[in-house]
Amino acid sequence: MKRVLIITYYWPPSAGSGVQRWLKFSKFLPEFGWQPVIFTPENPDFALQDHSLEAKVGADTEVMKFPIWEPYQLFRRIRKGEIKDTSRILEQKAPSLLDQVAVWLRGNALIPDPRRFWVKPSVEFLQRIWEDNAFEAIITTGPPHSMHLIGRNLKRKTGTPWLADFRDPWSTWEFLDTLKLTSVARNKHRKLEMSVFREADALVTISPTFAREMEQLASRKFHVLTNGFDPEDLPAGFSPAADPGEILEIVYTGVIDSIRNPFPFLQALKEVFGSSRNRVRLTFVGKVSQQLQDRIREDDWLQEHLHLTGYLNHGEVFSYYEKAHRLLLILTQTKNARGNIPGKLFEYMATGREIIGMGDPEGDAAKIIAQAGAGKVFAHEDIAGLIGYLSDLRSLPEAKKQENQGQRFHRRNLTRQLADLLQGMLNA
């Protein structure tokens, strides 16, 4: 069994698609001759936690945890703990002077990201244990892109083949545009990015669009390994179709934030069902923006027909999938939107529920949905199209079961492709 070191910031009990991606790759890698060894922070700083995911770490997966220091800890001390989730700072309509300074420092002093202080001690620690572990390959996954710098430096010191996985772009990442970067900071990002592009033995990303865009920057090939779904995540007895019932149940799972806009859908929903009292219910499962909470509070009809569950662990989400007639997918409205394929898309498809999407109809996610016959994606501004679609649902149709929506997105099949890439690095 060949040993592969996987360097990731996000690992259970962290929640989110970034965790699921490498949790599942590590689960299936032993089937293809690779023993995964996870290297992750002992005390990471992330807002959302799902302790149920810890039980899904495979018995064949070794996990090494190493302490990290992050400036968020200092920032909270200055703010006396009043902000637990630092991402909320970027959503504030009128940030304080201190918050504006914090954003500027995040963008221009902490390059590539606040986890940069973990790079040097991690490389030193891993070097000390290297000979005793006989790693035959290194994988890094970002963001945070500091993980790639650890992989780069280890490759330089050990000569071990290294694969860099980009779940989001780097220098062209839309998130950087919110951080008030100077030209000096942007150039530094590009320089670090190019060193990773140049020195990694294999480059991977999650979507065809991201691959094309980064290939132009790197002048070399990017391999596409999308996210996917593990059928074993479906609870025993999960129904392939919801009972028609008396209320049309529409469910959205995940985050609603400044780049995921639900308001066109709410406008269309109210236009179609506004004269009906109990014919529709839209449930948001997960963390939602303050803006959405305020809109619901100001509208009696929305208060009656919308339900916010707050954050739930991964297992609890399936009870909402099971009762849903349709699943709502709200894609981002940003410069990276065409390549955005959220991990939950594959989970949606695996449930057999038809998807109502909002986003770029020519984007990578929309193409996957169309090819699988799994639903329809409307442009964010296509209110008329949404109204027409929802009008057809007033008769409370049964959920359509989507058969064989893509075995190519099974996590095992995707891991087989990853194992082939790893073997290709060894054979090069």
C-alpha cells in the first residue's frame, strides 16, 4: 500500500463541501492501493462544525494534527469576542474603522491567507518525520492556498511527487476582490500562484471552466475532478419520491450570503402562490444572511411560507430532502460563477428530486443538470421563466425520480481517477 500525504486545512469536525471532498477521497483511496495520511491543524478556526462527520473518517485513514496560530484569534481578543464568525465582517453594510483596517490587512499583509503562519512550522515538522513515513506522494488542497506552499516547500526538500488541488481559483478568485488588494499584493499572489503551477507534478480543479481559465495562466494542463456523491450517505429507507401531500415543499440547503441571491426566486414564488394560504413552503436549511432574515421579518406572507432551520449537521439534512418535491439550487453571481459547481449539486441529484436552479444557464453546473435530466436552471434575472415554471407546480406534482443521474459522479469512480493521476506522477 503506497502512502500519500494529504495536506488540508478543512477536516472534520469542520463542515462544508471542502471537507466532504477529501473525506470521501480518503475513504476510497485504499481500494486503489493508496494509504491516505491526513495532515491538518489541531486547532483550526472555522465557523461551521459538524461533529457527525468525524464518525465518517475511514478506519484506514491516518490523521496527524499539528498546532496552528491564526491572527483571527488576536482580532477576536481586540474585539472582545463580539464577532465569532469573521466572515460576517465582509457582509456588514457600514463596517467600523477597525473592521475596514482588518479587511485591508487581511488582503495586503496576510498573503496568500491568514494560514500563512502554519507553512514554515509544518514543513519543519513534516521533514523531521519524513524518513519514518515513506510518503510516495503529496496532495495539497486549497483554499486556503497556504496549503499549496507547504506542498511546494516539501517537494523542494524531498523531491516527492506533488499534486495540487484547487477547489477555487487563486489570483482570479472572486473573494480577493472583496479585500481591497493593492497592485503589490496582487502581484505577490500571482508570483506565489505561478510557483505552484510550475512546480506541482499534477494540477487538479473542480470544473471545466476553472480548468480552462487556470490553464491559460499556467500554460499547462489542469485535470478536472468534480465533487460527487457517496450513495452510502443516503439513510436506510430513503424514499425515492416525496408524497404529494397538500403543500408543495421546496427545499434549499447550504449557505445564503452576499453572492447567493434568493430574492428573484422569492419574488416569483410570491407572484405564483401569493393568493394561496397553505399551498407552498420553502425551507432554507443552513446559515442565511441577515439581509434574508430582515426581508422575511418585513413580509407577512414570507413569514408564513418560509422556514429557516439554521445550521444542521449533514445527517439531519436528509429528512428535509425526503419530504421535498423540488430542490432549490442558488448559484453564485460573480466573475467565477460559470465554473462554480457546488458539492451539494451531486447530493441533490442522488436524492432523485428535481432541481430548480438559479444561475448561469451556460455554466458548468447547469450543463451537468441538463445532461443528467435532473432539472432546469434559470438566469437570476429570468423572473418570467421562474413564474412559468412555478405556475406549473401549483397542482402539487409528485417529485420526479431521476434515474441513474451519473455514475461518473460516484465518489468511488472519481477516486479511481485520482489514483490514476497519482500513479501517473510516480511513473513520470
